[in-house]
Amino acid sequence: MQFISTRGGMSPIGFTDVLLQGLAPDGGLTIPAETPRLTAEDLESLRPLPYAELAARIIGLYATDIPAADLREMTAAAYGPPRFPAEAVPLHRLDAVAEGLVLVGLSEGPTLAFKDLAMQFLGQAIPRVLARRGRVLNILGATSGDTGSAAEHAFRGREGVSVFMLSPLGRMSDVQRAQMYSLADANIHNIAVDGVFDDCQNLVKAVNADAAFKAEHSIGAVNSINFGRIAAQIVYYVWAWLRVSDDAPERERSQTRVDVAVPSGNFGNIYAGHLARSMGVPIRRLILATNENNVLDEFFRTGVYAPRPREATLVTSSPSMDISKASNLERFIYTLLGPEAFVEAWSELERTGRLDLSAQRDRMAEEFGFVSGTSTHADRLAAIRLVHAATGRLIDPHTADGLAVALARREDGLPLLIPEVAKAAKFGETVTEAIGSAPPLDASLARMLRAEQRVVEIPNDVERLRALIAADAVRR
């Protein structure tokens, strides 16, 4: 399997190079040169596998330059105890809320968010690749909430790796901040930027665009810019479909179709779902759910993509989705338009700040299965209350966004899967507002909230960021 850049300026490379590279040298995102396919027989052969073995098989379709035995070791270490319980991705039926509704538990890992499922794999794979090549890596990332803590917990104390994680000052929950800023490991560097997530993301891109600085300081990425993370996220879409279709009569299992409603900010999670669908997993619709920062909803409803400036990015009660410029959308637009038309379209976006693909709107729904909707604060509260009253379960506000949009776009007859993207305890203030009492905190979270926090605050200034990296980067 070879990978190319959306911008067309990179020679094909293998998966292990993708792991270490982050952004492509031409500023684009890496994508597979071709999408592997899973036949109905292939899917049936995967049905008996436990999660770690399924992960090795699915990731192995992309990581063809990693021996299968090595991949099995990596996924066994990533998805076994103590990082995950025996069932890494449990499914919970919510028929008491609506018939056919299924909550897919993606938040069982160490930071209680779905990002752990990809990041724990990268935490195994990247150090191994670095050791074999005699290299080091300085991971530079931006987080709106959960990516940062997942990355830091996956790479804390790892030999040859440092993490420089940017977060928007004052725009994460107390638990999200504590999970990051309480870590005392010498290779973890938290940087709070006076701005919004999009500013953090732009700083990361600016550093990556400086080829000389990037090479000198061995800069890489583990947020969804890194396709290695996308590959690991495809796994749970396959897993969830297999588990839901288990209930169908044997002769009908391979034809069991599902809808999936995905809370979306940077478009990485739902892009993994798009790839799973493209590979042959019988997903009918990908229902994209946004909060009030609904640029992506506007795009899939109208075909017009118009990222908003920082002053128009709202602070909401689902902060990990407070994003107005979705990096991973570039990958989908490339697929939608093809390489030649993409170059012209992306030039228009960079020139005008707006991209009109309204002529492609029907294709996005009919060919690729995308529909979308927006959830508000009131919708989130109502969804949290609804699930709690009907089942006794607590969901976080981002999952509540997914549920609210799912119920609005639901069609009878198919199972409807909703990824549980974080635990409610990470967003106690909103949950308390919804049900009148705070979600319980486990002992580890309580300790993190009490611990001293280590963070450096900087203005939205790339030169200040470069200086911090140059001072603390791990070196060969």
C-alpha cells in the first residue's frame, strides 16, 4: 500500500513513513493511493476475532510494510489491560430511547475518550519504528479537548519521543485540562494559545510548512493529520457493524445495513467511517452532527464550504467540536473531485476563503451517504436527560450532539449507531445542568483535578512556538 498527498507534490510512500511524517512535504494530507476492499466473505471471516486481532487485520490492509506478527503484538499491547477492559468497544442498546438505537462505547480507554483507540496504537507503533530507524520524533499537535490528553497518555515517558501539544486557552473542560496539564513527564509539553482551536491548528501547519525547521527538529504529528490514526479508527466501524449484524439471521448478516451518526469537529472520525463504507462495510448513511459551529453541516446541506474566522467560532458546551476549519475535509474533497479538479478548487478556497461545490451536493448524499444536522445547547441537555431518564446511562455533550441529530434524521427500519465519544464525567458542568446532579468521578480523575498543572501560555505567535520547540526538542 502506497500513500500520496492531496496536493500532488509528494512521491508515494509507505505506512511507516506516514506514521512519522505528519503533513506531507507539499502541505497536503496523506491518503491511500487506493482503497482496499472487503468482500462479504472477508467480513464474515473477521466476525469471530477479538478487537485487538481485528485491529491488526484492518490496519494491516494499510500498513503493508509492517509484518503481520509485529502488528498483532502492537494491537495486543494497545487494546489489552491495563489500557482497556476486556471488551475494548462495548455496544449498548438504547431501544428504550428509540428502537434500533445503539451506543458504541468508544470511551473505555485511559483518558475516557474515543481518541484513545487510535492513539494507543500510535503509542505502540511509532516508538518501534523510531527505534528500528535510530530516529527521534517531536510530536507537534493541536487539540480542542481530547486529542491532547490521549496523545500525552499514549506517549508519556516513551524513549525518543517528545510531545508539544497546543490547546486554546480557557476553552476546554476542567477534566480535559487536568488530564493534560497534570502530567509531570519530562517529555510532555503543554502549550496554551491565546486563541481558538483553529489558531492552534494554524500554528501547527505553519511549523510543518517550514521544511528546514521541521527536518532539523524531527517534527511529526499524531492528530488526525496523521493517517495512522485514521487507519486505527476504521477498526471500530467494522467492529460495530459486525456486532450489530450478529443479531441478524445467518443468511442475512452480510446484507445488514446500518446508519451511523457521528459528532464531528475536525472531520477525522467520520472520515474513518467514510473509508469503512468505501471498503465495503454496509453503512448506508453517515449522519454528520455538529454543534453551533456548524460549518460542516452547512457544507453538506448546501455544498458551500466557508470556514469562519476565530472571532466567529463560538464557545459551546461541546468544546471539542468548537472548530470552524476541519482539516480532514481536504481528504474527502480530494475524493469527491479527483486530483485535477481538487487542485483548482483548493486554490479557490485559499484565495477567497470560500469553496462552492453546490453542484456536488447531491453526490455527497447519494454516492457517499453523507447527511448532516446541527445540535444546540438546549438539544444537548434534552438528549442527556432523555437517555438518563430512559436507561439510567449518562452521555457526554458531544455524544448528545450525535444523538440529537440522529433522532432528527432517523429513518425507521435500520439500526442507528451513535459513537459514545467521551465519558460524561469529563463534562460535569453540562451534565449537572441537564440532570441536576454531577456525574461521579473515579479516583484517578479526582487525583488529576487536585494535582499541580504544568502549562506554558503563549500568544498566537509562530515564532514563540518555534522557540519553545527548539529549546525542549528531543534530539538524535
